[in-house]
Amino acid sequence: MTTPSFTLIRPGWGPPPARPVAHGPLRDIALALREARPVVQVVFLLRLLSGAALSGPCTFARVGHVLGTAGIWECAVVFVYLFNGATDVVEDTINVTGRPISTGELPADVARAMAYGFGLVALAGAALNPAVLGPVAAMLVLGYLYSGQPFRLKRYPGTSFLVAGLGGVVTYYAGAAADGAAGPSAAVIVLASFMSLWMGAVGTTTKDLPDIAGDAAAGRRSLAIRLGERRVRIGIAVLAVLLGVAFVATCLGLAGGSVLTTHDLAALLPAASGLLVGAAVLGVAAVRPAPGTDRHSRRRPYRIFMATQLGAHGTVLLSTGVAAILAA
């Protein structure tokens, strides 16, 4: 007599469901772009444009160089996040992120091949503008180190912070160098420093809060797993506000001298003030209990983090745009 065997199926575990229908190339590209997180693509675009806006006047020739660099840079960023998605199948499935790879709409091997394609396009485009070839190559290397074997730096909090922060730094540098400028201005350095810290320290930590189960199953050692979620939430609240205060204080401290011009201060101080307000709201959201146990409710601190940096960069672009119009 044969003894029946049973398999324990835990909710959310196992491979993604089979792809329901065959897709054409255009459909796969659309899914790949959705996997690469459109909001994140917008944030990187705003970072690059902010670096460019603080580096020189808004002339037609310069705008052309900046827009060309933006297209190249977005291809590099798509590589980073699409490749990451192709290596995050286990945790994204458990965490029910709903992204195309985890749901089986886009096979991981197809996504990986497309990621390499976007990376090659980015390198080819950067070869036409040597000033940004270095930053583009650095961004691609950072993306592979973060997700690829044998490095997988995403597994550890310290290396996650470092890679995320450096990804911000090279983005601002690429914007400043888009038209062949000798180097970033003081205003770009100030913005890049604080917003990259915001991205690396606050962003990576808030992003991990709703993903503890999947991260643990995939072998990641995020701060929320190592220290406990409550301690990390308190740490996020304190760190976010400290960064906001330091950003405002730095802008005021460097104003009126030879470091930041009046034009620089007009662009940076509103952004710093907005970051401080967003940091305070984020701090309250982080320490208060989530309104529910679902993923959407637990992602509230991360959504505030994203909205804050969108607002900060939007303020920089608005301020520099208004200044350019008044100077015309």
C-alpha cells in the first residue's frame, strides 16, 4: 500500500503563477517599465534635472544636452530596477508586491535579458557624450553589485545604504556634467549630499518596513529584521528630522558668502524647508501604529518619503525656472 504524501503550501510562497498568455515585444517592454517602478524613474529624472538646473543657465543648447543625458540616464536606471526585480522573485512573491515578475506576467529570464539591453543602450548613448560615460558606467556597476551574484549587497543594511546613496550622488553629478561642465557647483554638492543621505538612510529603511517576511525568507538582513520593527521606526523618525534640520541649517550657514549665491539659496532653502516638513510628517507616521496590517497601510512611511523628495526636487526646479524667466 502506498503512503500518500502531502506538501505544505504556505500562503504567498512558491514560484509565481504561469504566464497566462503570450505577449509581444511592446507588451513586454511596457511590463518591464512597470516592473522598474515608474515613480522611482520620475524621482531619478528630477534628481538629474535638479543637478543640471543648479549648474548653469537655461539655454537652448544646454537644454538639448540635458534632455539627451536624461534619456540615457533613465535607461541606466531601468537596468538597475529591472535587474533587481528579476532577482527579487522570492521576496516579491511572498510580500505580494503585485509587480509583473512576481505575478508571472513577465518571466524573470525575459526581464533579465531586457535589463541588459537597457544597460547596453545606456552605455552606447553615454559614449556619444564622454562627460557622462563615467557616471553611467558607475550607475550600472552599482546596480549589478546591489542585486547580482555573488555580491548581492542588498542583503545587508550598510551596503544597501551605501549603494542607494551613491546612486543618488552619481545622478546629480550626471546632471551637472550633462553639458560638459568642469564639475558640480557648491549648490549641487549641498543638494546631492542631503538628498542622497535622505535616499540612502531614510528611503532604504522605510522601504523595508512592509517587506520583513519576504526579506527574511530570501536571506536579507535588513535593520527591521535585525533590530526589530519598533526600534527601526523610532530611528527613522529621529534620523529624518535631523536630516531636515541639518539641511536647513547648512543652507543658512553657507548663505551670504562665497559658497552659496542668492540664486542658490532661493532654490535650496525652500527645498530644505519642505524636506524638514516632510520629515516631521514621516516621523509621526513612522512611530504611530499603521492603520491596518495590509501592505498598503504598512507602506505609508515610504509613500511620505517619496512624496517629500518629489516635492523637494520639484521646488528646486520651480525656483530655478522662475529665476530663469525673470532673468530673461
